[in-house]
Amino acid sequence: MNCLICGAQLPVGAMFCGECGSSSTATPLTRKRPDPRPSDTTVILPLRRRSVISVPVVSVPVVVPVVSAPVESVPVVSAPVDAPAPVPLQAPEPAPAPTASLFVLQFSTGETISALGTGLIGRRPLPQPTERVDILVQINDLGRSVSKSHLEFGQYDGEFWVSDRYSGNGTIIRRPDAVAVRCEPGRRYLVPRGSRVEIADQFFILN
């Protein structure tokens, strides 16, 4: 038995040809692919070109009548000689910049820090490349519970605020006569004077 497509010899009971992969029952007529082109072969004639007619443009002069109006005499009023000189305007003075308040941080390790602006607190605090702070407060923590850059602080309208810098052991604020608050990393919290801010195993009192 031979393949009807390529003529290769097929074993007994073979369903496909090992040479061309055709079915053993395939014939050249069944393998013929249909013509994808449409059967309509009508010739479409091209459109005729339209002729363009040029019309010359003739400019017609337009005459505008000119009417002369009578000229009336206008009385001339002379300004007084002793008129005061104009006073130059002065720019308003800029408002004075708000002065920062002084806050004192008493740490559990024995250090006392005076803060006027922004700062970072940690074992080895280091600002970001595009970040600028006024003070870096290094905590001597032998247990290494405090992160390298544990806490950020600053002022807003004369009030003190802190923000946890995604530390490992977190930050807790204990305000006077209030429930303790665990700081959510990256969020600022106002801290009134007399509060205790716990930084892992260490803390400081704000005065």
C-alpha cells in the first residue's frame, strides 16, 4: 500500500504517512485547498477625471464717501501751579516668619536634648539623600531594640509631632491623662508637653 500523496510505501494498517504526514485515505483531490479568492471577476472601470475650470477674479474698486465733520473749538483748562506731587506707593512689609518653639527631650538613657526644628532619633540615624533635618539624636541602646532611624520629629504651628520611620519594634505615645497610642508608621502624631514617647525599650519625656 502506497501513499496517494507522496507515493511512499505504507505498512499494513497505517493511518498516516510517515513521510508527508497525510492520512492514508487522502487523495490529491481531497488535499486540494479551496481558492480563497472570490469568484466574481467583474472588471471595474476607473472613474473619469473631472475637468477643472479656472475663473479669473476681477477686482472691483470700492469707493467710500468721505464726509467732513465740522470742527468745534474745545476750551483749554490749565492745571493749578501748586498741585501736590504724587506720592509713590510703598510695598507692604513682609510678615515676620513664625519662630520655632523650644522643646526639651529627656531620654531614659540620661541625655537631654533641646530641639527647635526637625530631627531623627535612632541608634544610627541617617536622613534620606533628598532629606534635610536640623538635628540627629543617637540613642545608646545596648539591647539594639531601637532601629537605626527609628523616629522622626518636628513642629507644626508651635506643636511637637513625631512619626515612626517603619521601625522594627514600633513607637508608643503616652499623653497625660489619655490612652496610650501606638503610632502607625509614616503618620504624624501631635505630642503635648509632659507626654512620654516610648521608642522600643527606651523612651523620652517631652518638656
